[in-house]
Amino acid sequence: MAAAPTQAPPLTPEGLAEKHRPTLERALEAIRTREYWSPYPEHPKAYGEEHGTLGPVEGKTAFDALLGRRFELDQPGTDGWVGGEVSPYGVELGVEYPHADVEALLPAMRAALPAWRDAGPEVRALVCLEILARINARTHEFAHAVMHTSGQAYLMAMQAGGPHAQDRGLEAVAYAYAEQTRTPASARWSKPQGKRDPLELTKEFTPVPRGVSLMIGCNTFPTWNGYPGLFASLATGNPVLVKPHPRAVLPLAMTVRVAREVLAEAGFDPNAVALAAERDGEGIAGELAVRPEIRIIDYTGSTAFGDWLEANARQAQVFTEKAGVNTIVVDSTDDYRGMLGNLAFSLSLYSGQMCTTPQNLLIPRGGIDTDAGHKSYEEFTADLAGAVDKLLGDDQRAVALLGAIVNPGVRERLEGAPELGETILASRAVEHPEFPGATVRTPAIVGLDGAKPESEEVCMSECFGPVSFAVAVDSTAEAVELLRRTVREKGAMTVGAYTTSPEVERMVEEACLEECAQLSLNLTGGVYVNQTAAFSDFHGSGGNPAANAALCDGAFVASRFRVVEVRRQA
């Protein structure tokens, strides 16, 4: 007779503290110093049996085992099964997820709140770190899930969807812990009364969660954009209902499963985390968002729905990352070759399907001064097109950088780009050697004359995907003024500038300080304007129309709870 499977020993507060308290302390130090740090290695070879984790082969095997079957979660209110994800690489995943009757699920989630609240900030933080540690051990499995729902190339899915996303989750936990423990748990209060006895009270201060949190996932970065809100809410005591994008359910369903397992092993109700997958065309995000049980919403996606949430989900604290028009001012450089290479990579990475990818390059029509001599507008744009062509000239290298086009809307915008202006670099199709069903396209660069009203209308609108505009302007001063107006009216997640002039640098910096936009200056090496590092860089500012919050700062977590005081006569 086969031996009965052994049950994992329960997770105790003492065991969790011994295992994870050093990581929490180091994360708290990192958000204070803003130095580089990560507990989660980003190199693929850092994972494998010798490290107690799934290696590349084991991760692929585990991912394959999920396909073509039901994804059981054992959560209340399941009234059917939904699915239909198709990989941007042309693979039908065939996974079915439980569809929830929210009239049954939401009361169960609210019932999980009191014990999770009473656990306190430290235990909650340590449980969250255990969830992240288990996700990290399965990084290669998660990478395939991210790749085949977002269209990211494998290495990017492994890094951005794995350790970088886990970093962002841990960062949110650290901020949550810091904000909740800013006020002591108890205090003795004594007010002198002269010759009379002092007035004395004992006081207790408890961080109290708002209620059920709704995390609305996005298609392109389901874990990287999803984990900050998920873990910020969970660490502050709020149950989290995860509503994935219909095309990118699997990575977040896997996350929910891990979280529920850890919560149960730690003695908590697993319904503190649950999944809300939807039927095709059901559109449950809007319905859930205005329910009275939902007290926090985290959303990444279109401006239209983000604006709707901010206007209509009045009972909830709403955090949105929407759309913006990211801009780079090109004035001058002392490393022309490095600038071209950096820009080419920034425009190409993940086919421009990042909320931080540059869209508008503002270039004086009289040209720019460089260490390679003065370059006219025409020379610079031709050289940039050549740098992109060189970077993506080998198809094997190209697919590793570009990934796949995530949805038909991106492809349609790319195909319509030549009608918007002068084609400086035409997009071309690339055959994927492993996935013939993948839609892979190189970036397009379109030239615009900034003096023409129709050009301004084009460049002041977001064109998400691998399309950028080289906008000729009369002067650098005009470029800075257009930058200001773009950020103020349309928002920006990132701003970049290239200049050798201290005066121009000051102008651009002042514009970004006044309009509240994150700025990168003179990047010519291996750091790109569309990349941000957890624990050090802020993703978005919360101060312009692109997003009303920053990932991650104290403001991102502090309003997810309130402190309730109990006073007693001493």
C-alpha cells in the first residue's frame, strides 16, 4: 500500500520570523537608502534543484501540466468554469478557471478579515514574504505563464514577470509594514496636573483595514503591475479579490493558489485571497467596482476605464495607472553612439508595449550637436532608424527583444502608423523560429512637423505599441514647452532628455518638477528610460494624468488602513 502523502507542517509566527524577518529588515533598509538590492535573483541559472527551486526544464514541465485542464482553487461560490486564453505566440492554453458567484464569495472574504486583521502588521508581512518566496521558487513556471499571456519574450517574462515583479510585491509589503508600525501598538499617557494627581490613560492603536480590495489586472504585465496593489492590500489586512484581464488569467490564478495555500498553512482563512475570472464579454470589473463591499481598487489599463473608476467607485479608495504620452527631448549629446543604441533598445523592448516606452522624440529642426559632429534632424532620425535596424537585424535576436504583439489593437495601430506622417522607419514582420503563429513586428518611426496642427494632434495622443514619433520643433525651448503641455494634459509615466547644456538640463528638470513627472537624463549605457528598479525608483508619480499613485511610496499603502484607538483609564 502506498504511503499517505505527508502534510506540510503548519507555519508558525516563530518559524516565519526566523525565515523571513531578515529579508523584511533588509527591505526596510533598502526603501530608506534607495540603494540597489534584491533578494530574488534575476539570472535564469540561479534556479534549479541545487537551489531548492524549479529550474528551466522543471518549470516548463510544471507549466505544461497546467494546460488543457481545470484550475482548481476550492473557493466558495463557484457556479461554473470559464476559459479561452490564447497565447500571443499562437498556443491555445485550454485552462478553465472557477467562475465565482460574488454573492457567495464576497461574504466569505469579509468573514476572513477579522482574524487576518488581528494577526497584526508583522505576522501579515511575514506571511506575505512566504507567499513571495514560494512564487520565487517557481519563477520559471511563472515565466512561461507570463510569456504565453502577455507576449513577452521568455527572458523578459522570466525577469520582469518573475523576480522584478516579486521585488515590487516585497517593496509594497515593506512600505505597508513601515506605515502600520509608525504608530506604536500601545502607549501610557500621563498629563501632569500640578499638585493634583496626573491624568493617566493607557492607549492601544490598531491598524484597521478598509475592507475587501479589488485588484484589476492588465494584459501586458499581469504580475509586475498586479503585485504592488495585491501585496499592499494584503499586508495592511485587507482581503484581496483578484480580477485578471481575460487574456492574462493564468499568472494571477497561480498567484492566488499559492497565496491561499500559504494562508491556510499559517492558520488563516484562505478566502483572504480569491480569484474572479469572467466569462467572455461579461465585464465584471465595472460591476464589482461599485459594490459596497469593495473598499480598495487597484487598476492598470486604459484611461477611459480608469477615469470611470475614479468617478464612479466612490465608496472605494481607487489607485489607477492609466495611459500617458512619454516624451524624450533630444538637444545634444557627448555620446552619440551610446544615445542611439540606448534609444533603439528602448523603442524595441517588448515591441514598445510598455507604459514607460518613449513615444515622442522632440528634436530641434536645426539639428543637434554631438561628439560626432553636428547632426541635422534628417541625419539624426536616419541614424536612429539605422540603429534600430542593426539591433533587430538578426531575427533570432529580434524575437528575443520584441516578443509578440499582445492583441489585435496594437497591430492595427502599427499598421495605421504610415498614414500619420512621414515614414522614417517602416515596421517589418519577423518569423518566430519556435512559434510560427506569433505576430512579431519591428518598431515604426514616423516623422512629424511639430508646427502643423495635425501633427500636434497625433503626438498629443497615446499610440500604445511599437510606434514612435520624431517631432521636429523650432528649438529646444519649444521642445521643453511641448513637453510641459504634454505631461500636464495627457500625463507621462517617463520623461527623458539628452543634453550637454546645464541650462537645458535645468529647464527640463524644472518642467518635470512642476508637472510631476519622473525624469531620466543622458542614458547611454545599460539602463533604459522604460525600466525602473524596485526599492529605488518610483514607477509613475501620481502627480499627472497618467497615474494617481506611484509604485511604491508611503501614500500607496497608508490609505489602505486606518488606526483605531482604544483608551482606558489607567
